[in-house]
Amino acid sequence: MRWSVLSGGVAWLAAAGLLSACADGSSGAADKRVAMAPISFNEIAGWADDRHAEALAAFRRSCPRLTAGPDTRIATDGGEKTISAAEWKRICDTGGAVKAGDARAARLFFESNFRPLVVQSPGKFTGYFEPELRGSRAPSRLFTVPVYRRPPDLSDKPYLTRSEIEQGALKGKGLEVAWVQDPVGLFEVQVQGSGRVQLAEGGTMTLGFDGSNNRPYTAIGNTLVEMGVMKKDDVTWPAIRDWLKRNPQQARDVMRKNERYIFFKDTRGQAAAGAEGSPLTAQRSMAVDTAFTPFGTPIWIDTARPLARKPGATEPYRRLMIAQDAGAAIKGPARGDVFFGSGAQAADWAGRMNSGGRAIVLVPNKS
């Protein structure tokens, strides 16, 4: 699930990721007209060099929901197209027959079952990832920050604010899933919508989204710009995180400007899942605006990715993604938030990615 660090959007890694979007994505079908133009696969730069078997493996993870769900609608060059569950089943069955790792057959699968359409709107691509924290199942002098599960009295109405919760409104109710050391790290996990806790007792606890307090989300990047401590063009999640850690007293008040608070459940080792409900695949799953693009749709992106640990430097980033997530800050037919996975490199890429480009949607062929 993703949000945005700035209301206009720099990916700060997690809300779409922190910057992009996901802790409470919408899911719906395309209901708006989108200008699109046909293109051949041979005209797509980088298409022949992609590892299509990876994209097919990610697409298969969407199939159980595509084949069991209601009809979906997708924007096309002719207006809108309805894809029935039966049609998705035909496509998924064909994809399921491809041998795992067979790159040539996987490429042929996409070329035979879909037709590419270029979205005639400027693309914008950010990134998010799955943060890691140090923590424990029990509180201690080192691990003092509680991670809460969904309260039983939570409804769809506005609940306690972040400030009220952090000041102890839920203390003593037995809702603690774990305790962690770093409040900034927990805030980051809340923006991303999932995370991992390296437990002092040994092992790893995986945290999955378990609801929110239904309060408005405020991008703290905007807050820091308004405070005059950061310029808008410099707002990335690494820069925000660095400021928060260097200014712990002010950081608490800044983070509380964002009233939205996320609750988590112990998913017992399950992979991070997107708003679609399918497990996310690093660098193959993407959050989209489901008002234009339904879940499960393959989307080719032609953009740029920051070079690891080299601020300002980028490299071409062209690959086939699968729409498997959504988020409050992901708006528009050519808007995407790339899931980069977990680890230091994923955090670096996601935290600094904020690139233009174009999106090419693969629309299913009729049987």
C-alpha cells in the first residue's frame, strides 16, 4: 500500500511506499476514457531483452483472483473492454502450461495473448519496498515502541489519532504484536504497509496490513518543506529519514502531523501482499490506479532507475510489470509504483526513484 511524501509525489519509499502508495489501495475497474495508441511488440525498446519468465511467474500469482472474480474492465484505444473470468481462465491456463523458466515460451505467451497499447499521457514512476526492523516479542529497555494489531472496536469511522495512540491510548489492552527499537523505522513500515522484524529471540516476524485508524494521511515531506528545513526538490525518503533521525525531538511532532496510523498482524512468514491480495514479486509487481487499470494487467514500463548509492545517477529501466497493488497517491493511467522487495539496495532504489517515462498496457486478446 502506498502514499506520497509530497502531495505531488516524490517516491519516498513506501507509501507507494512512503512516497508512492499502499496502505490502503482502492480496487476497481477502469471507468474513465484514456488516450491510447497501438504499438507492435517489435517497436517496444527493450522488449526482446526482458526476462519474460519472471513476469509470467508474477502474473500467475494473480490468476486465482482473476479467474474467480467478477468481470473486469480495462481502458483500450477503443474505449473500454470487458474481460470475463472465463476469458482470464483461458489466458491463465495457457500461461500455466508454460514451463517455469522457459524465457522464449513466456515471451510468446504474452505476445500471443495480449496486444500492447501506449498510454498517451506522461508516465510517472516511483518505488516502495519492505522495510526491516529490529525488535522483540516482549518489551525491554531496548525495545520500547509497540506495534499494534487491529483493535476490536475499530470500525469504518475515524478512530484514535496517531498522537493519541503513541501517547498510550491503546496501552494495556493486549494489542501489541511486537516491540521495536526505532520509531522512525515503524513509521516507515506504516507508510509501506508491510515489513519484517528481526527478533531478538531469533527468527523473523513478517508484518502485514491489518487496518488503519481511518484518519487522513499527511505527507510529511510537505511539512518539512513548509518548515524550511528541506527544499521540495530534495525530498526523498532517505533525506527525510536522515532528518528525522538527526532531530528526534522534532521528529516525533513532525510524524504526528500525519494522523493516519496503520495496524499490523503477524503473517507468519507469508510474503508481502498487495491490495490485490496476491504475494508481491520484487521488480515485477507494481501499484497502479485501478480506476484505469485492473489488477492482474501486465504493463510495460519504460523509465529510469537510480543507480545504487550514486545520488543523481540513473540507468534505463525497462521491464514488464504486473498490476498487483494500489495506493492513495497512485493516480492516473500512466502512474506506477514499483515494488523493489526488501534489503538495503531495494530501500535505496525505492527511496530515490522518481522518474518520468511511458507505460504500455497489455490488453487481453479476445478468444
